[in-house]
Amino acid sequence: MSVDAKTASEVEKKPDLVTLTIDGTQVSVPKGTLIIRAAEMVGTHVPRFCDHPLLDPVGACRQCLVDIPDAGNGRGFPKPQASCTMPVAEGMVVKTQVTSPVADKAQKGQMEFLLINHPLDCPICDKGGECPLQNQALSHGYEETRYNLPKRTYPKPINVSAQILLDRERCILCARCTRFSDQISGDPFIALVERGALQQVGFYEDQPYDSYFSGNVVQICPVGALTSAAYRFQARPFDLVSTTTTCEHCAAGCELRTDHRHHQVKRRLAGNNPLVNEEWNCDKGRFGFMYARNDRLKHPLVRENGVLRPASWPEAIDAAVEGLKRAGSAVGVQTGGRLTVENAYGYSRFARAVLGTNSIDFRSRPQSAEEAEFLAARVAGRSLPQNVTYTDLERAKHVVLVAFEPEDESPIVFLRLRKANRDKGLKVTTIAPFASRGSQKLDATLIPAAPGDEIAALDRVEGLDGSTIILVGERAGTLPGVLSAVAAKADATGARLAWIPRRAGDVGALDAGCLPGVLPGGRLVSDATGRVDVAAAWGVEQLPSEPGLSADEQFAALASGALKAVVLAGVELADLADPDAARAGLEAADFVVSIEQRPSEVTERANVVFPAALIEEQAGHFRNWEGRDLDVALVTAAPGSPMTDLRILAALSDALGSDLGFRTPAAAWASFSELLDWEGDRQAAPQVSAGERPEGLVLAGWRELLDASRGNDHEVALRDTARDAVARVSPATAEQLGLSDVVRVSADGREQVLPLLVTPEMVDNVVWVPMNSGLGDRLSVLPGSAVTVSAVTFEEGAMA
Amino acid sequence: MTDLLTPVLSAHWGEDNSWKLSRYEANGGYEAARKALDMAPADIISLVKDANLRGRGGAGFPTGMKWSFVPQDNPNPKYLVVNADESEPGTCKDMPLMMATPHTLVEGIIIAAYAINSHTAFIYCRGEVLHIIRRLQQAVREAYAAGYLGKDIFGKGYDLDIIVHAGAGAYICGEETALLDSLEGRRGQPRLRPPFPAVAGLYASPTVVNNVESIASVPSIIANGKDWFASMGTEKSKGFTLYSVSGHVKNPGQFEAPMGITMRQLIELAGGIREGHELKFFTPGGSSTPILTAEHLDIPLDYEGVAGAGSMLGTKALQVFDDTVSAVRTALRYVEFYKHESCGKCTPCREGTWWLVLLLMNFEKGIATQGDVDKLLDIADNIGGRSFCALADGAVAVVTSFIRHFRSEFEAGTHTPAWELFPYEKSAVFAEEGAVR
């Protein structure tokens, strides 16, 4: 995240204004504004269905007809015109349904047409109660129908994907869904087919509408034609309570509208935050909220005679405190990547001020010391105006992707890049082993590179300058030298730089001080001024100055006995670079405290387990990859729901004879806010040189958006729309190794058997696999490591 | 009577092998193209403008003016697209022309493409007429072989390729923007305008879309001059054109005459209404133009004359219906066509034509109810001018003009089936008992 201020040319110019008269009221709007939106400025809602501000105008439904007695040139239109397709003109006179009987009748006529073949099934329709057709039929339609003839019928519903169901009888053919899938997400797997009254949304049966963004079409459907398998028949809109909050999955920071009933979240919709997610979100964020529905931890557990048994809160706290006291400061803390800023800040203070250790790490994933240095140097403790934002991506001339696959790893970044590419011709360059579907949709230039070869590839990117933004993904952290090279390249060329992690809590945890060497606000543990600053704010005498251990180091130290105890929150051992080492560490540990929502490999090995609140049960903030703070709202919490992490930490602190200093998110936020805007010393950027490329085949891969992640648990339809797991190699590599159809990818005694997709223009001697497909063993080696691939015979393949 | 005819396009239709290049050249073919390629493109456009050739596809927009709209400073290639998707009920002028003398069209394309600085031209031909597509392909092949197409045409340094493209059978693809979408390989549905095709048409490049007859008329203007062309026709509608007379006349067919001939004259040329019957109504320009009746027999059939009578010249497809024909049945058949051909993009056309058909079926069966005539008119009012393109306006023209002239027949549809009022077998030209309902 670079620190250069915006140049004058980047500051938006005031748009040219055009003055026109709508229903007798003069209004000035920016040039190019469509009449339908200019009318909103004078308070007139012209009814509409196909119109959507973020989609190209189509003029299909004809509902928004208005009268234009003067087009601005002294001449009027003889017939009503669609206000959603016509831009304003200076001196134009528009009469909407408010003042023009012609427009009013034209609109009522269109409404009548839309209704003649629309089923009268509102009482059992999911959209009933929040339906633009229903609402506008009441506000702009005839009270009684004049249509007494047979209606058009279709079998219904049909699956356009495992998740999305289509009711063709309800469809009014506004083409919002097909335009969204074509223009916004670039997955045009649904299209209008047939003609006349038989026109319908269709799809190719061998290619269902498996898009990461398919849920958006349900949301923008102005009728109940598109419904999701997840929410279908779950609730009526008028029984739901809506809350605006923020998604907990990735670092995009999407605003959500979460609807609940009876203390249960029924569905999540994309919120409208024009600076972040506009009006879209991804299917994981929309549908992935059922993960704790069936296997929730509801009460504390304490290990007794080797077995976890339910315990009361006081008993569990006592047990935890006893174990932690025994360990003293030989304790580690790991916070996972999905905590709110407030919770992360609580862990930071708990570790450093209460337990007296700097061994705290939010990175429950493959990591490196180089990454920690890079984060301290270039990411931690920066404020939003200094950072690259979504808006900057849209305005950039060139965006370079390094070890970052936006569609899988930060889908809203993908959407924004695609928008900029489509609307403004943004040039995208991706340094990757092959041109993924996502980068093809970005019209990206591929610089083929095996993992680890990004450094050389970066030198081949032309035209890096101040109008370029380099986006580097968290995967780069495990490729020696890549983060160093990216930072150096940005410094040398003036290109701006942003680091985009996968998890929602990472940036907030970093700024809250959940990296061993970094205190809240980006202060360095190694810097006495920074320590004093934080100690003063926390009202403690001093903070520990000895360097802390990273997550990987903590597991090793637990195994060696150097560390006695560990507190883990939201850590999945399988996500780590070496899960076996982590398991061994936990098994060797004297004492393990787990703060978790659901049973996991950590709770299985814990001495005390505290159940923690779900995201919908607490308030707080997420800090997204931009460094933007986004509100997390308390949606609903059933009586007796588990406490938040913060409350648990406060209780533990009290019992340890210390004071966390806050026990509510609001108090934690206030304390955290005081520690921002630090202007002291920063860590220097790391200077690690490139690693050695191993002999033979090199593994490449990343985690796809929809995979075997536990965040997708209990979402059958969602998992069914995931991409098929395949292994990819280049044609030359396939030929050299005699690979076809099915291959076995193996390393360190673990193996996966996957269908092979020979991928043109892929870099040679690399095999790409999805990193958590759920098929076969989860490979324990990282991208950039040596791996073997062999052909699977027909017989073997049939067995597999 | 035959003095009324001015065969230019149809002059050689009756000759042996009229579609062959050798025959066409023997009749002076390709002389105009050679002449044109020695002219400056701007001079050709001026000549066609001055001759006041107006589009023969229906709208009557001046052809030369359309050519002059092409922005020559646009760096993209320019395209000429010939609209040969003739599908309007009753219209049958382009098909015989392309069948009989396809080289007239090829020669016209060379001149027109040269005038607008285009090096690629397309003939978008209706897909159902395979025999005509083959004939066009054959003519284009012959022209290539003779050096009249391809590189350095006539040795004059001008390159042009012609691509004959077969549509898939959709009336909407006669609408020029839908045609362009279809030509690009998409579903044929009308595009939002602006941008207009002259600025961003085929492949988002400047494009002229002209009717077959318009383009085929150009060689004769080059050969004979604007004054010759303007000596025919009326004050604002110059030149000759093909009138297609069909229906209840003794001798239906193509009649090439100056603009402004009357229906009375055309019916006489066609041998009169069939024996023992009288004219009931006729379409001046295909099914999309409001019908006219005997009182309009003497209006000049030019753009202004027909517009003055409340209709449109359209494609000059004159379908003649005698007194055996049910207005209700005819209206239903026409509207069924529009319902079938509606592309489905916009609501009023898609749903409105569906509703009109269902209602008209009730009128035909004699089971319409009181008020249904007004309902028809009100539905038509909600369709007309409200839809995305002009297709549905054709259906509206049918409903409103038939009710205007024959309201009583519609009112009878509330109690008596149309086939009882007008036994269908009586309107057949073949054996009466052969007619089916």
C-alpha cells in the first residue's frame, strides 16, 4: 500500500450539468444522466423493471415510458419514450405519469401486458411482499384485469444451476439476470432463447449456470422468477428483520443485508456500498452462513481424564486460568483470520499486556518471516487515504496481479477490475502459471510463471509507473523473495502496491497488533517509543520487548517444550503449511485453550474449550484489504448464546488478576482508535533473495472460492456450484510425462487423483491443483515445491 | 395500358438464362459499374441524391443521404449490408429480382460500396429461400471469376468482397439493427439506438443497410443519369419501382411502373378483380400498412399519396381482397404473423400480439363479448408506438385499420362465426370445396 498522495489529475472534475424540466420542475443533472434517474432527483419514481443503474440500458420492459413534448431542440417526440434509455438534453421537457395522461396510460398499459401471463401466485411466491412487480402493479396498474383468457404455462421450476431455480411463468423477461451474467460477472451461461411470447431465460444443459456470483441474479430479479435453493420457501419477507452488516468471509469487505427470523439467519443479500461492493456480492458471502447451524459449540468444555466434558463458564474459566498461570509467559496466542478488529485487538492486548508475551500471530495459514517483515513495512498501521482502494483500481491504467487470483481469492476485486476493463479499458497483467477463467474475463495479459518465478516475470512487465497498481496475494508470502521483489519494484517504478489477503480478519488483526513484531497501529515491538506509546494507552507499566514467535514457531516451541501453553481462536490445522507439526505441537503442549464456534482439530486437542459467538451475534468492525473499516452489526443472538471472544478474554483477564481494559466491542474500538495514525518508525521492507527452484515438476495452486472450506459446510447447493477439481499441466509437460485423462499428484506420501486438463499456454514443468478441493488427501507441500505426477491407468481410475 | 409500365429492373426477367453473367453483360450489364469506378465517390453520392432515389424497403429514406451519413474519418472499416430478408406478408419483389437478374444487385453493390468507401459488402438473405441464396452465390462466384469482385475490380484499383449470408428465418431480422446482430452471429433482436448503424453498425463500424431494390436501382441511375430517373414518378417520389400485385386479381404479378401509378391502373394491368366479385380492401405496402378500400383506388401510389390516405407505401405489396373475404379472419391471420415473428424483447409486442391473437380468435369463432372491439382498440393503443421497434406497429395497423373500415364485421364476431358470414371456401382461387377452415 503505497503512500503517495493523489495527483491533481486524479481528483474528479466537476461534471458538466444539463438543465431540464421534469413535471414542471427544473433540475440540473450531470450530462449523460438518463431521464429515469433525473426524474428521481425531482422526487418522481418512474416505474421500471429492466432498468438497473449498474447494467447497460436495454429498454426492454417499456414500463418507464414518459412523454417528451420537447427534446431540447424545440421538437417533441410524437410517442412516449423509454426514460431508462434516453439521456437528458439541455432544455428538455419531460412529463412523467404525474403530469401526462398519455404517459400514465402508456405505463398502465405496459403493466397490464406484464400481468396477463404472470401467475397470480403471490401468496406462495418468495418475492411476494418485496416484489417490484407486485408493488408497482399496485402503484401504477389497473385495479382489475381485462384479461380473461388462458395464461401461458411452463413446467416449473427448472434448475439453471444447483443453486438457482427458474420459474418461467413468473419471468417478465427484463434481461437483468442475463445482462448481469454477461456484463458484470462475465459468466454468460444464461441467455434469452426462443422468441415472441415463448422467449425465456435458457441455458445449455451441459453447462449449468455455475457462476461465483449467481446469487446476485436472484436479488436483482424484479419478480419471483429466480429463487435460490438455499432460501426458497424459507420465509416471507414481511416476517424477516433486516440488518446491515459486513461479510465475514474474504477481505473484500462486502456490505450485507442479513435477514433473520426467530433468532435464525434466513438469508443474506448484497448490501449497497458504492465504494466497496457496489450492489453485488459473491455466492460464498451470500449463501455461506449455515456453517455453524448443526454442530455449534454451545457451552464450555473441560478435559477430564482425557475426555472433554461440558462445564460451566466459571469452572471452565478457572481451569483455563490454572493452566495459563502454570505456563506464565511461555504461552502463544493464535487468532485465525476471521475475527473482528475488536476481537483481534482484545487478543493482542490479552497476549501482550495480560499474558506478557509477544507470541501472537493471526496467520493461520502458510507464512514466512519475509511476509511478517513485509506486512510490518508496507501494510500495517496505514490509513485509508494512503492506501489503494477499489476506486483507485477503477481509475488505474494498469493493474498487475502477482500470486493473486482475484476471482477465487477476492471476488469483489475481480468484479471491480472487470468493470474497469470493460468500461475504461483497464489493462490487466497477471503473473500466473496459466490464463485462468478469471483472468480471461479480465482480458488479462498472461506472463506465465511457475510459483517462485514471479520475480523474473515481474521484470518482464512493461510500463510500470505511477498509474500502475500491483496487487499481491497472500500466497506470495511463502515464495521466497517475491514480496521483497514486489516492494522493491514498486519503489523503483512508482507503482502503487496493495496486499490482498484471503480472510476478512487479516488486515484488522495486523493493525490490532496480532503479528509478533507489530503492535497496534503498526508500531514495532522493537521500537521502544512504540512500546511506550501502547503501554501508556493500555495503562500498563511496560510491554514485553523480547521478540515473539510466529504461529509456525509456536507449534515447534510447543513440541520442544519451550512454550508451555497456547490459546487458539478460529484456527484450522489443515489450513497450515505443516498440519502434522501443528498437531504434534498441540499434543505435546502442556495446556491448550481453544475459543471456537464449532468442534475442530484444535478443540479435539484442547484442555479447555470456550464456545464463541458467531458473526451475526456480535457487533464490531472488519478492516478490509483497503484498510477501510466496515461495520459489523449485531443481527440476532438467541438468549443463552455464547459470549464474544472479547468477553471471554475479559473474563480470563479478570480471573488472571489482570484487566483487559474493555469488555464490549464499543469500548475496544474506542481504545483501538486511539492507537491509530502513528507516525513513528517503520520496519524496512524485506530483502530476501529468490529461492532455488526445485528439480522436476513444481506444484502450483490456490484455493478456489467454493471448495472444501469449513465455511461452506452445510451448503449443499453452494458446494454443487463449485468448479470441478482438475489438475492442469501444459501440453508439453503432458506429452513428456505421458499424461492424459486422469493423473495422480503426490508429495510427501499424500496424493490426489484428479482429472487432467491439459492447458494451452501454461508454463511447462508445473502442475496446478486446487489447494482444498476435498478430493483425496490435502497436499502438505506448498506451491513452489517439488511434486510428482503420474498417469492413472484406466483400471485404477475406475477404482478411484 | 402497358404503356404505363417502365420495365428497368424487370426488363430482362423473361429472357433465357437471365441470371447468367453473359446474358446480363449482353444487355449492357456492368457498364454502369465501370463508369462509376471512374467517378469520385462523392460524385456518385451526389448523383444518387440528386436523382432522389428513396429507399425501396418501406420507409422511403433518401438513399444518397444515407450514404452521405457514413463518417469517412472513422478509422474502422465501412460496411455495406444489403437487406434481402424480404419477409413481409404480400411482399415479393426482391426475391424475383434476385432470382431473375442477381447481377443487377451485384453491380449495384459494387457502385454503392465504392461510393461509401467500403471494401466488404454483405447480402443478408432470408434463410428460407434456398434457391435464391444459391442463385446469389452463383452470381457472386461468376463476378469474382470475371474480375468484377475481389482485388482490383475492372483493373481500376478498387477491392471489394461480397459475402452472401443466409438468415435463419426471422421477420425481425429485416429490421436493420436486428439484421446486424444476426449477421454478427447473435440473436436477431433490435439494438438500442443511438448509435445508428451509419456510425456504429456491423462490428461497431460505420454501416449502410439498403434494400435490394434500392441498390439494384443504382446502376440504371449511373447509366442513364439523374434526369432520366427523375423524369419518372411524382414530384417527391421519383423513378420507377416494382409493384407486387397479389390476391383476387386475374393476373397477379410484378408490375414495374413509375411512382404514383394508381391502384385502379394496377388492377386493370392485373386483369381486374376476379370474375363476379368486387374489391373489398387492399394493402398498399404489405401487411404492416393500414388497409385501403375502393375509395382509395385513384390515389397515387407514392410515398406522399398513400400517407395522405392514412397508410404507408411500404414495400408496394398490393394484396387484393374481394368481397368474399372476412375482415376478421384476415386481421387474425395477419396478427398471428406478428405474434409469431415478435422477437420477444419488449413487453408490448411480446404480450400484446399474444393477447390480440387470442381475442381475435374469439371474434373469428363468434364468441367475443360486448366491449371486446373497444378492448382490441385499447390494446392496440397500448402497443402502438410503445414498443422497441416498429414490428408491433404493423400488428396495430392491422387491428385499427380493419376495425376502422369493417367495425360491423367485428361486432358480428360477438355472435356469429366469421366462417358463417364469409364461407372461407368462397375466397379460395381453387375449387371451392377444397378450401379448409
